[in-house]
Amino acid sequence: MTFALRALFWTCSFLTGYVYLLYPLLLVPLSKLLGRSFVRDDILPPLSVIITAYNEERSIARKIENTLALDYPRDLMEVIVGSDGSTDGTNEIVRGYEHRGVRLVTFPANRGKTAVQNDCAREASHGLLVFMDAASLCERDCLKKLAANFADRRVGAVAGRIVFTRDRDNLTGQSQGIYWSYEQVLKRAESRLGTLVGVDGPLYAMRRELFEELDEDMMSDFLAPLLVLGKGRCVVYEPQAVTYEEATARTVDELRARRRIVTRGFTALARHLRLVNPLARPLLAWLVISHKVLRWLAGFYYAGMLVTSFFLASSPFFLLAFGGLFSILCLAYVSFLVEGERPKTLAIPYYFMLVNLAAALGVIDCLRGEKVVTWKPVRGVLPGGTP
């Protein structure tokens, strides 16, 4: 029994260390050694901007104004807003921009973001599809920065960069900033390999001929680029194509969003296991399993270490291990209780626990066969000075 507990503790410890430390330490030098050079040029291909919205009356006017003001020839850009069964004033606001070339595609029921993107892509006229969220605002040159990467025919999809605003100085927002800084390292390294695993929903682009309609419970910004990679094309990261989004203010909103992401992500992979077949695509399989699958399971590793160290606490080492693990758990719980005045030093344990709890719940939801389709806005309106 003791041997089994020790083996479980060290297995969980290794997996935790691999996901957060060893994987980046392997990935970064590998990307420098095997990284590809991609052609970038100042091209201006015709493109279709697709904005998905559900009850976004607070944000949609500003989003449309921001999009129409982007530094891209208007005759080469169409703007489509897909309203997913909105029941507020979203549709009326968008109709007010039809004289400026904005197309409104309405749906009677709230079917989910992926279903809306499927239908709007069908309506699109141009060869490049640019997907955006209604609550994010882009820098003026973001479309040019994205388009430049498509000068290389090997590139099938390009991800933009999210910058979270600091309108609300709360621990959730601070934690997201730390998390995304860590993600930037992984994204840049994977991009050098031409194998970026996942894009950010508020801003990404792909060639229309590579777009596939997805099941409504699929996570499009995760699965769509994987399908591009599965066709032998590259997916890259463009950090100069910037979009701004307000950080989530409430713990419960971030928890729900992360839980939803993992449920939809695992559901997508379960139906497309060929994409992570190590015999057919060893590099892609390694990246997806390391960056996504094993990380989504990290909450179970933590629980495994905590429980096994408790039962092995007669040993000084395991007593110390249990004390450290339990202390991190307590710090995260305290930071959750003291809403508002949280010291920044709590950001890492707080968000580590938040993300991994949400992921664990998402995995359980997936195993239970739950479908997550629809969504509602959880982020507020961006402050006046951004971008």
C-alpha cells in the first residue's frame, strides 16, 4: 500500500512538473533548433470579418465603430455580425450600420458561437475569414498584421494577441495577466514550429478553403486550427496583431468560462482523435497532449499529491510536502474570501487553483456526456481609452 501511494505521489509530481516546467524547457530550445522561417509581406487580400454576438447591446456599437476604423481598404473588407438569438437591442443597433456596409445575420434561437460562425462563414464573400468577439477592440493595424502572414502559402491560420485591460484592479485580472504572459512563451515557440496549438477566440484568421463547419458543441478556436494542421498547413502566432479585452472581474465568471472551455475542448478531441495520433503526426500529438490535455488534467495531479502525502505524512518528507500543498490551497481559498483587497502575491496560487478546479470540473462534465453549446457575455465594456 505504501509503495502504491509513493508511486502515485511521484507520478502526479512528475506530471505537474512536466506540464508547467519541463514542457516549456523542452519546447523553447526545440523551436529554436527546428523552427521554420515564414514569409511575411505587406499584402492586402480581400477578407471577411465575422463578429459573433449574443445580447451585446452594451458593446456592439463600439465594436463595429472600431472595426470600420481599422486601417484596411474598405472595398477589400466586409463586416458580418452574427446575432445568436439576441433578445436585447443588439439587432437594432447593428441595423443602424447597414448603410455603412455592415451585414447583420440573425438567428431566432441562441444556438451557440460555433453554430453562428458556421453560418456566417457560409455567407462570407472573401477568401480570408477573420473571427472576432463583440466585446474586444482591435488596434488599427491588426488586419494588416494578420494578413501579412498569408503571403506564405504554407500558412493556413494566424492567431492574434489578446491584451487584457486593467480597468478593474482585481486579483482575477492580475492573475489572467500572469497566465497570459506564460502562454505567450509557449505560443511563440509553437509558432516557430508552424504548429500553434489553439488560437484566441477574440481575434484569429484562416483561409476559407480550410474552414470546416464544426458541431455546435465544439470549441472552434481550439479545433479549427487543429484541423488546419491536420491538412498539412501551418498555424502561426502574430503578436503584433493586438486586440484588447477586459479581464474577467468575478471569480465565478472565470470559473464558468474555463470549465466550459475544457468541456468543449475534450469533446472536440474525443471526436477527432486522429489529430493526436502520435504515429501519424508525432509533433502535433506531442504539442496537443502536453500543452492542452495534460494541463487540463493538472487538478487531478494536485489532488493526488495532496491525498497521498497526507497518508504518507509519517515520513518527514511527505509531511513537509503535505504542508506545502495544503498551504497553497489555503492561500487560494483566503484570496477568494477577501474579495476586493487581495495582495498581488496571492495571484499565482489563486489562479492556479481556479484554473485547475475549472478544468477538473470540465473533464468531469465531458465524461458525464454533458454538452455545452450556448454562451452569454461575462466581460464588461472596455474603458474609454482603449485602444
